[in-house]
Amino acid sequence: MMASGTPKKIRVLIVDDSASVCQALAEVLNSDPDIQVIGTASDPYVAVEHIKREIPDVITLDVEMPRMDGLTFLRKIMSQHPIPVVICSSLTDEGSETAMAALESGAVEVITKPKIAAVDFLRESAIRICDVVKSAASVRVGPSRPIPPKIAPKLTSDAIIARPASFAMLKTTEKVVAVGASTGGTEALRTFLMSLPEDAPGIVIVQHMPEKFTTSFAARLDSLCRVSVKEAADNDSVIRGQVLIAPGNRHLLLKRSGARYYVEIRDGPLVCRHRPSVDVLFRSVARYAGKNSVGVIMTGMGDDGARGMLELKEAGATNIAQDEATCVVFGMPAEAIKLGGVDRVLPLGSLAHEVVRLCR
């Protein structure tokens, strides 16, 4: 029996038809002192029997399984007994498209299946997998809302881009909007971007997501929105009517040449436990756009983006945070507010209108 006052571990059920994936995932999750794997299931039917005996705090779910596919099972969970679900998918085009459908159906986050690879890859994968599961445990899918466990930051933006001595910046006619989001961000960004007019200011976005998945995510948004949405590529111009989303596993930085804003895609270490990192994007926007920019921080766990948003404000930007009531997880916005980097706190449905107004 757990000692009085000892924090309760996050109980996880792994659902995957691959025994090797179940074993690898269980080893990664059990290595975190805050997480306990309570069982594995080879398909949704076995998972249901597990859930009857003990309800997990989080389910990790493969989407391609025998007897019942993961998407069907996910929809049944969400309609009958909502439990936070993390999709565990392979790094394939088909897998990423299915993962996007799962996020739209109520999944909280997506992770890639752990692979045997270089030590650094495994270490970084373990960091992301454990952080995503902790994040999922704090998501409101039922009547209660657990307190999110604290995530210690790793590296700061200094690892990618130095903090400038001065933020002096000539005013330009064009504004740049920088957006950061994590848990719950895929659906929040869809709502935000679909509300924008086709001549909206140029937007650069970091959404915490694995590589490959951002390609499908951007394509899906592009099909729904009046603005053009694409996964950012090195040297892409930041222009009106276009949204650039950081590619998974790469940092996104804003640069400027004369009156032209463009982006740089860069490798590098995890910053604030993430790659791409919101802090890295915000620092670069503070440096190269300054008072010509608007910062937006949305739903997500942890504190990535909080320090960067303060730097944006110090550089003359106007910053907006999504409010607690409309956030899936009020972590990143809360940390930015706490540091004093936020000018306005607004519900999700008001963000697009306010961004357009500020950029007129």
C-alpha cells in the first residue's frame, strides 16, 4: 500500500498487437517514477476486459490491430467511458493520416512507436513518451480534472539561438503572428485557423508533434481553411494568407532580410524538453520582428513558450493567451501569464478576431 502523502502514480494500459512494442513501451513508461503500466492488451477486446477490472488513467493505443481497429475502439471509449487516449503510431504516411483522424475523434496526443536505435534517439523518445502520457493524464475528458504533474525543463533557447543584447527593430507594414501549442493544440489550431480571413497576416506555428505527422496535419488544415497552410521548409517566406507549421523533430526560427521575413529549419537539442520548441520560435520572433509581431500561446502542458513570450513582450510585441476554460490543459498559457508575458487572456473562439484586429 502506498504511503500516506505519496503521489499516486499514473496508471497506463498499453493496447498494441505487437508484443515487442508493448514490452518496449512498458519499459520506457515504467522507467518514470510517476508512471505505472498496469497491463498490456493485444487488441481492443482484451483491453475491455482489463478496463472492467481496473480503469487506467491513460491508454496508449495502436491504430492498426486485428478484430477491431484502434479508431473504432477510440470512438467507443469516447462515447461510453471517456479515458485519455494517446495514439501510438508508426512513422508512415498512412499511419500519420490515421493519427490525424484519431486526434479529431478525441485522442489527446500522438507518439511514435519506440524503436531500437541510437542511444540519443532512445533517450529523447523516452522523454517525449513519458511527458505525453503525463500530459494526457491531466486532460479533461470526464467530470474531474487532475492537477498536472510538474515537468522540469531541460535546455533553454540559448542552446539554439542567443538572446540579443537589444530588441531595436524598425517598424514594417507587415506583422508576423507566432503561435505555440501542445496538448489539445491540434483541434484548437483548427478552430483558430478556420476563423481567419484569407488575407490574414503571416503566421508561424510550433505544435508539439512527432516528425511525419506535421505533414498530414498541415495538409488537413490547408483543406479546411481559407488561409494556405503548409509544413514549413527552409527559407519559406512569411507572407499574408499563409501559415507555416514547424516540421516535427525540427526547430523553427524566424529570420529577416530587409523587409522580408522568412524561416529557418534547424536541428539541435531538445529545448524545454521539446523539438520543435515554442521558446525557440518566440525568441527568434522577438529578435527579428519585435514590435511587428503578435504572440499567441495556446493549450498545452509544461512551460515551453513562457520565457519566449516574455522576451516577445520585452521586444514590443502584443501577446495573447488562450483562457483556462477553453484549454484542454491550462499549462503553457498559465506559465506565460505567471511570468508576466501575456497582455490579454481570451477564449479560443476570440483569438482569431483579436489577432486580425491587432495586425491591422
